[in-house]
Amino acid sequence: MSENKSKISLFSMNNQSKTIIIFWFLSSLLIFFTAFVIIGKTQKTISTSYRNFGKMLTQTLASESVDIIKDLPEEEKQVKLEHYSKKLMKDNQEIEYIEYKNNASDVYFSIGEKSDFVNKNSFNIDTPLYLNNKIVGAVHVVFTGKSMTDVSNAARNSIIIIFTIMWFLSLVAVLINTLVITRQISLLSYGVRKISSGEFGYKLQPNDLWGEIKLLFDEFNQMSTKLHEYEEKNIDELTYEKNKLESVLMSIANGVIVCDNFDNVILVNNATATMLNVTAQELYNTNINTYVDSDGNLPFNEHIKEFKDTPLDDMEQEPLIFQMTIDGRVIKALMSPIFTASQEYLGYIIVLHDITKEAEIDKLKTTFISNVSRELRTPVTVLRSYIDTLCNFNNDFDENTKQEFLQIMNQEAKRLNNMVNDILDFSRLESADIKLEKGFLDIKPILENTVNSMKVLAQEKNITFSIIIEPDLPKLYINQDSIERVIKNLISNAVKYSRDNGKIKVRAEIDGTGNNVECSVEDFGIGIPKEHLEKVFDRFYRVETQTHTVKGTGLGLHLVKVAIEKHHNGEVFAESELNKGSKFGFI
Ligand code: ADP
């Protein structure tokens, strides 16, 4: 500000001031030239008038002096001339010397001091003396020219004073214009510069102002205030719109990256940051091609190249889709160009979708299909070979062996049946519109019956059951078949993953909160590693480690979860310690 104010000094004038000063200088020259001319003319006029006056006086003197002495005797003539000349010189101080001459040019009479014309304004006049129209002599009068000098000087001085005053006034006017008006105009133009640089609301301080300029300053300040108000309003609206868009963008679960034409990230949301394992600030304003994942790969690089090599029209029709694996996450990316309303290309948008879960399920599905086919093949192969044997060699076997064969076939058929049931249950329970009929039922007989039906299976491994049911349990609003299947699933797992001669505890009791009934099946078998425990309820999920060699579909626990949580509004839980055993149950 101070720097700008210093610009408004007399020494750094704008063009307008410079022009004013040049005009003032020229008009000063004109004023002085005019004064000089007027003084010259005035002095000339004064001098001419004075000389005319001198001429007239001399002629009067000539005629009067002839008249006075013409009839006088010779001795009186000089006395009378002296008397008359003295009186004239007394009345006219301008006359310095008078000389009368006769026709022979001899001085007849003279009076006064004949000067040496030291005074440059002195002058003399000669006039002939007439008597009866005849020249009888001449009179020579010398004038001092003092009055003329005085008048001329006075006139010159007055003119000089008048013109000096005029010049001085014009100087004052120019100074006022330069220092006051120009200064205000500079302030005004400074204010306009401020406004044009975007500093709306800037105010001029109208000190010592009056008239039109004050009005102009007031109008300027009003305009500035109005602009400031519009700006604030606009900023508020823009900020509101921006915040709205930002919150929408931020709340999108998918990742969104917007890049300009030069691949610089101009917009990024939190979901992207999570997926790419960086902060949004780290990504913002960087070249997306330079993003490096924790394995040191540049996952975007080649896809952006492919995107740029494809005609924009094609990209507009169908986005470029690619898949990346970043820090163990499988991310699907859709890349499409961005155009303005006038079809001007701005850059592109990449939408990221974390499909880790889907990819896992896909993988599990593939494993499931191979597991199921293997699982189905075993009993089918066993059944076929036994049926083949019985068909072809029926007579070769005794009754006991045949009975044994049939038992094995029965077991395999059951296994097959169970597996097919699991698969059917899965597709049935997964469908949204299934409605289970429910009623208030006692859990005790359901548990006891189910355990009894599973005892045959457990006998193979010599596993024993203990059933602990808290007395007076409230009736539960359940579908009997569904809950039976859940318990069967839990018990069959407990049997499957228990060692020979193991023990299984089946419990039903009021839980810690006192509001719910908790049913659980506990075994002391191989247990589940911690990292698998939270996933065992996922569909198709199977723990496949060295100890978990038993085959299965990975559907059992998922069906338990769906039956309990989706159809009975309950909750499943699992606790396990590797090699010590597991406890599965529901509330
Ligand atoms: P599966 O048909 O493979 O048994 P489940 O959904 O019933 O499928 O079980 C999922 C996985 O959980 C199994 O592969 C198994 O490894 C583990 N699991 C389930 N119950 C037990 C248990 N009682 N003890 C140890 N592991 C178990």
C-alpha cells in the first residue's frame, strides 16, 4: 500500500499531469510574452503622447511669446520673455530649457539649464516663430521626459504585477489540479486496480473531498461493497455446491479418481485411498501413472496407455475395464473419459470396485464344484461297484457278506443323500422368498432326538455324547425341521473333526444376558486355526490344512448361519482352539 501511495507523488506523475504541466509551462511563456508586448506598446504610446504634448506646448509657447513681445520696445522684450518663460517652466516642470533665436539663428534669449541629454528620455522640439505669417525666428525647447519615464515605469510595473498575479494564479490552479485532483484520480485508479485484481470490498477513504469527486468516491465504495456482497454470496453458493459434491463423492463406497488430460489426480475420495493403501492427500495432484503399490508395481500405467491408444468415441461407448491386485485386494477398475457440455475433453474418471470378496467366492465356488464332484464320485463309485458285484456274482456270496455289502451301500447312499440335501437346502434357504412355518416349541426333545439320530454316526469313531439342558427353558419360536438340521450339521461336524473315542457336549441354557437361549455343540477334536475361524460360516469356505483332511462341501456352517440369522433372527458363534477342540452354537 505504502509503495503504491508513494507513486502518487508529484515526481511520478501520470500522463495527464505531465500534459497539464506542459500546458502550464507554455501558457506561462504566452503570459510573459503578452506582458512583454503590452509593456512595449504601452511605453511606445506614452512616449508618442508625451512628444505630441511637447510639440503642442512648444507651438503654444511660440505663438504666445511672439504675441507678448511683438509690440514692446526692445529693452522690455527680454524682460517680458523671461517673465513669461519662467512662469511656463514653473507650470510645466517638464521643460528643462528654452531658447529663442532670430532669423540669423543667433540666440536672442535662453532660460534654464541646457542638459547633455543624459536622461535617455529627454527630447527637444524646435518650432518657427511667426509674425504676420512671416518667420521671424525659432524657439528651441528641451523637455526632461521625467513624467514620461514615471508614467511608463508605473504602467510597466502595473502590467508586470497583473501578469505575475495571473501567472501565479494559473500556477496555483495547475498545482491544485496536479496535487489534489490527480491524486484523487490516482487513488481511484488504485482502487479500480484492487477491484480488478479481485479484492472486492476495497474502500477508498474520501478525505478532504468535495463536489463531484466526493460523489465519485462514494459511488465507487458502494460498488465495491456490492461486489463484495455478490462475491460472498457466490462463494457461499459455490462452497455449498462443492461441499455437497464432495460429501457425495466421499460417501461413495466405490473408489473414484478423476484425472486431468495430463494424468494428474484432481479429485479422489476416501474409498480410493483405502483401496490403494495411501492417503487422499498423497494421491492428490500426483501423476496417477506414478502410483506404486507395496509390491513395487505400477498398476495403472499400462491401462492408461491402453486407454489413450483407444479412440475416445469407443471409450465413451464402453468404458475400459481392468482388474488389479493391490496389497492382496482384488480391485476392478472402470475407466471412462470426461467431456464438458460442449464436448471438450477434460480427462478421465476411474471408478474402483473392491471385488476381493467376490473373487474369493468365485474361487471358493470353483473349489466347491470340484469338491462336490469328488465327494459325489466316491459314494457313486462305491455303490456302482457293489451293485455290479452283487448283480454279477450274487450266488457266489453267502448271506452275511451280502448283508455287509448292503449295509455299506446303505451308508454310501445316506452319505450321498446328505450331500444332495445340503446342496438342495443351500439353494432353497438362499432364495429370498422362502417362508418357514414356526411355532413355540420346547428345545429339549428336539435336541435329544437329534443327538439320538446321530449316535449311529458317532459310534463309528466310538464317540460319546453328553446332553446338558437347563431345566425350565422357555419355549422358542422356531421351525423344528430347520433347527434339527442346524443341530445335525453342528453334531456331524463335531463328529467329523473329533478323534476316535472323543466326547461331544450338547448344551441348551440361558445365556449371560439372561434374555436368550443358547444352544451349543462342543467337541475336543482338531480345532480350527484362528485365521480361519471367522470365515468358517462363509459359503463354500473350508479349512484345508494338514489336520483338516476330511472332505466336505463348505456349505454346512453357512446353512447354519442362514437358518439361524436369516430365518430365526438369531446369532451364530464359534470358539475354537487348535488341537483342543471347538464349540459351535447359536443364540
Ligand atoms: P464342511 O462340509 O467342509 O464340513 P462346513 O461349512 O460344515 O463345511 O465347515 C466349514 C469348515 O469349518 C470345515 O471345512 C472345517 O474345516 C471347519 N469345521 C467345522 N466344524 C468344525 C469342528 N467342529 N472342528 C474343526 N473344524 C471344523
